[in-house]
Amino acid sequence: MTESLFHKEYLPLAETLYRIAHYILESEAEAEDAVQELYLRLWESRDGLDGVRLPKAYAIRMLRNICVDRMRKARHETFPEELPQTQFAPAPDDTLDARTRLDKVLEAIKALPERQRTVLILRTVEGLSYEEIARRTGMNNLTCRVLLSQARSKIKNKK
């Protein structure tokens, strides 16, 4: 993949990727680091990116994996000056907790009615305003707000 094609296909995704990373990691600094790590990996493997049909989907999947790895690593980091001499092994459930949580959220999103899912993705992932969502979907502003509220409520109840 050429440098110009890389800039055209992957760099415009930065804001969306940051939002996704922030949603998963719940930390601005960690989200920035995860996106930076993603771009580094993409750049290093740019010769193999020519066969990628959906660059956005590919980048999001890679980012998800990076975020899960970061959460897993954060659970296992130790700070010897703060911990007692005896170290305890993490519970087996702890290593799967982050992945399970993310999978549940993704499944809940997939289970949403189409209009709710569309509004949720446009607002959360794309970062669009209610006015822009209303313009794109043909719905009015209030309908977008109600659908987003319903979608978030359904996701919270499925956790």
C-alpha cells in the first residue's frame, strides 16, 4: 500500500477510532495510546493492507484487540512498592471479564432494532450531533434522542 493510499484510507478514521477506544478503555490517555499503537501496527504492515476490502472494519477489529490486550495487561501489572510481599494470582474469571463485558455490549448492540442501532452508532461511534443524525436518517431531532435513550437503556439492562 502506498503512503498516499494509507493516508487516504486510514488516517481519516482517527477520531472514530479514538471514540471507540475511549468507550472500551474509559480513559483518554489509554485511548490515545491504543490508537497510536494501532496506527503503528497498520503502518508496519502496510504492504499487506492492499487486500483489505473494508479498511474501517479492519482497523476497528484491530483496535478492539489492542484494547482487550491493554485491559488484560493492566490487570496483571504489579507495583512492588505498593503490594504486600505475597502476591496473589488473579482469579480465572478476571482475565475473561473484560472480553466478556465487551462481547455482551456488542451482542446487545446487534440485538437492537435497526433504527436504535443506527442512531447509537452514528452518535457514539461517528460522533455526530443530533441535528446531523436527523439529517442523515430523515428523522426529527426528538426521535433521534428518544431512540438513543432507548438503545442505551436496553444495552445497560443486558449487561
